[in-house]
Amino acid sequence: ATTSANFIMSQALYDKMKAQYELNKQHADTINIKYHDLKRFLENSTYSREASSDIRHAVEQYEALPKTGNNALNIVLGEKLGEMKAEGIELRSNINAEPLSFMRGTDIYSFFSNLLSNAIEYLKTDEMAERYIALHIVKSGEMVKIRQENAVSAPITVDRGSGLPQTTKADRENHGFGVKSMTEVITKYGGNILFDSKGGKFTVVALIPIP
């Protein structure tokens, strides 16, 4: 019964992520259109310098958004970078998103949203940990390797049976589904995911075969 309940909760979280991705994708498409319209306006503008300056500022803000070559990942990073900035968390990244092209956008959004949210939530509560999140996505042979790392002031317990990290929240029964959802996304594509905590770092490494 517990397994069935966990599956239902995990599926519900995935469905919520899917709906959020579709909504944010619509917003991103609208922003892309407005960006190109504003850029064209600037190129042909005869309006005042003050008006052009405001529009140029909006264009520069758009151009500062992450552009990894993968729209779903761009959406996630656009969301999470704002949260990280507010919390004083630095993103250290080396991202080649091209190898992720075989994955569905909803799966990419779900995985990376959960991945980064978990790290952000942890760093919010651990004032002793160095405030950074490192994210690396590279092609390794016929595999795509995803590695995320954040500092921890104390080791996080990884369950030997499931291989999953134990939630640090008091209500364990109703948390941890983000990690399970991440695992389901990776196994869906025939990959493996490993969680580890040692040396003052918590790491997540996923390897997915490229079709």
C-alpha cells in the first residue's frame, strides 16, 4: 500500500511539473517574440533617447538570461537563477545541453527543477555551507553525464537499500518525492543516478545513454 501511495504522490508531482513547464514554455515563447520585436524597434528607432534606453535595458535583461541550446533547461535556469541570486547562491556551470536533445522537454524540466530546488532549499537552511551550486552537463562517449554539487556542513545520509538521500525535513513521510521523481526520469531513459555525501559536498551524478 505504501509503495502504491508513493507512486501516486510521485506521479502527481510529475504531472504538476509538466503543467508548470507547459505554462512557462508559453511565457518563454511570448518573451522570445517580444525580444525580437523590441530589438527590431531599437534598430529602427526614431523615438527619444530616454525611451530607447528603457527598451535597451529590457533587451539587455533578456540577453542575460541563460541560453544553453535547450529551451526546457533555459526555462528552469531562468527560474532558479532568480531564487539563487536572492539567497546569495552562486551558480558554477559547465553546460553542453545538446546531448539532452533526445529527452522530452517535460522530463528535462522536471529533473532539473527538482535537482536545483533541492539544493537551493538545503542551502537556505544550512548557514554554514559555502553558498554555491555547481552544475555540469557533458557528453562522455555515448553517454550524457549530469553532475550537480553543493556544499554541506554535515553529511547527508544516503539509504543503502534505495540509494536515495534521506530528506532533512521533519515530515519524512510527505517529502522526498522530488528525488524519486528525478530517479524515475533517469531510469525512464535507461540511465543511472547516484547520490553521495562526503568531503563537505553533496553530489548527484546521472549517466544516460544517448540513443
